[in-house]
Amino acid sequence: MKSKNQRLKTMEEIQQLRSNLSGLLGNKKSIDPKGNYVSFKVRDNNHLMTQIISLLEVCVFALDGEGMMLFPANQNASKEDSVIQVLELVLSILPDSQMYFMDKLDEKLSKLENKQ
């Protein structure tokens, strides 16, 4: 009986964590209505990570490559400035909230598993 109560309590804690989840894959009430934001669709966390990896690979290629990768109308910007902007974008879309949620989920499930 005690094990069942502990499982129920753990599930309630997980549901509470999930309801407070914010970020790309979180709830929509976390979006600041006063701020400007851009959204894009991802299928799941794996798709999001693939997108982030691709952006980082483009940065590496841009810094290692010999050619200029600038749009002709934007010749005043340096390659480094363009990479900095992409890296800032990557930082803004990192799934911090999801990773925090997954860490807490793992912690709670591990505690439950160890008590059995």
C-alpha cells in the first residue's frame, strides 16, 4: 500500500513539473504576450536537437571555410558577425526547460525505483 501511495505521489509531482514546463515544447501560456517572439515547429526533442546541431555545423563550416558565405546585399557584415548571430539564435532555442524537466523526471523515477 505504501508503495502505491509513493507512486501516486511521484506521478502527481511529475504532472506538476510538466504543467510548469515552459519553452519550445512546453505550454503556450509561458509565452510573454508583451515581447516579440518567433516560433517554429518541431516534431519532438530529437528533431529540435537535429536543428540545433545543423545550425552549429553551419557555424563550424563558415569559420573553417575559405569562401565568403554572405548574402550579396549584406556585404558589410563579417563572417564572424554572421556566425555570432547564428550562435545567439542557438542559445535562445536550447531546450533548457525540457532538459530540467527530464533531469527531475529521472530523479523522481530513480527514487521510486530504489524504494522498491
